[in-house]
Amino acid sequence: MIGGLSMVVGLLCSACFFASCSEDKKAMAPAVSDSTMLPMMTSTGVSTLISDSGVVRYKIIAEEWDVYDKLDTSKWSFEKGVYLEKFDNQMRIEAKVKADTAYYYDRLKLWDLRGHVNILNIKGEKFNTSQLFWDQDKERVYSDRFIRIQQVDKILTGYGFTSNQQFTDYVIHNTAGIFPVEDTPRDSLSNDSVHS
């Protein structure tokens, strides 16, 4: 009788043990099976210079930089925003660019800037839009979104925009308005910021 009771108790303990193990498995997160969805590299607090053919062309500052090299179209991802300076051959800043989010498709040499995209060119003109593409091979910048350009004496607005990559030779495709700017002291158009 005691042997049968201890056997029943033993079976009940085993059942409780296996039941608790199976419950633990249900609580676990599923494993990531597709490694292409994971970044190959993640860097935080980034401040770096990017060169092309031995010449420094860009400075990038970002809180976080993820590199996805296993995707069909590999890319760099700046989900927490990016600040970029473009240099000419004499290392002078030609343009300053800031965006809430950015993706760089390295094989295509194509930037996709999103969110609040702010640009300041060498002439002190400020550009604001919600999405901008920058094709480095074609040396062109373009967008089909609303664009606002603040010049020294006027503000231009419209939809659709094409420019050289220095933001000095540009066209607004569907102009929405041209507005005069009050006489603004030149100091307020400081080249230290890309915000309007």
C-alpha cells in the first residue's frame, strides 16, 4: 500500500514537473529565423568621415547607425536621425543636411531622407521638406513632396523639386507661392544650423 502511494505521489510530481517545463517554453520569445532582418553592425554615438577615391566627401553624425548587408538591396539605417555635411575638393562645407530618419542604399549610392528634412546650402538658403532622395552617382537631389526654400529676400514653396547636390541650382516643379521675407539681419541666417 505504501509502495503504491509513493508511486502515485511520484507520478504526480513528475506530471507537475513536466507541466511546469512546458509552460516555461510557451513564455519564451520565438527565435529570429531570418538573419537578413538583423543588422550586421550597430554603432551608437557615431561621428565619422566618409571618403570617395581617397577624398573626404562627407561627415556623418548619428545617434545610431545600423548596417544591413544581407538584404537584397543592402542599406545603412539611421532610425534615430542623421546630420550630414557635404564637402567640396578643398574640404569646404557645400551643404548641411539634417533628417529625422535616413536610409543609405550603399550599392545604389542613394540616400532616402525622411521626416523633418532640413538643408542649408553655401549661400545660406534653407530647404525644408518631408522626404528627399539624393542620388550620388547622378549627383542629383529630388523630391515629389512639398518643399519650402527660404532665400535671403523671399520664400519659395511648391511640390516636386530637383537640384544639384550642392543645392545651388534647383527647380521647383509645381510652384505654390513666392513670399517676401521681412528685412532679416544676416546674422539670423547663421550657417551653424539647418533649422529655419
